Amino acid sequence: MSKLEQAIRDHKVVKVTNQEGEVRLLEPYARMLGKDSILLHCYQVAGASSSGRPEGWKNIKLTDIAYVQVLGSFEPRPEFNPEKLRGIIK
């Protein structure tokens, strides 16, 4: 099991670094199938953002993640509803 899979299962915050060296703090919720890649569905707490919104719900391509560090626990957000997501990988 990968660090991300374990973090999803255990509700652990992760610090990820992308291929360009940008860092994000994420609450990971699920892996899902995208159009052309596998995505991490997460809530971004802080860090870099191509959308200009450093906080909020994001879908990040797993291939864009170069490094993962597992940090402390988080309380799952009540608005997360896996029933609304398509293509969740279990």
C-alpha cells in the first residue's frame, strides 16, 4: 500500500511536493479515475495552487506528485460525500 493510500485510510494530512518543487498540504480523501490519469481527490489546506486558490477541494494528478510526507491526523470534513464522486478507486 502506498503512503497516499494509507493516509487516505487513516485520515492523515500529507505534505506533497510536485515535479516543479512546489509544496502543498492536503487532506486526502480518495483516489479516482480521471479522463487520462488517476487523481487524488483532496482538500488543500495550504501551499501552491495553479488555480490561485490555496485552499479548497482539488483533484490532483498522481503523476504530478514527486514526494509525499505523511503528517498528523485530520477530522474528515462533513461535506465530503463519496457518493457524489465518479470513478473512486478502492
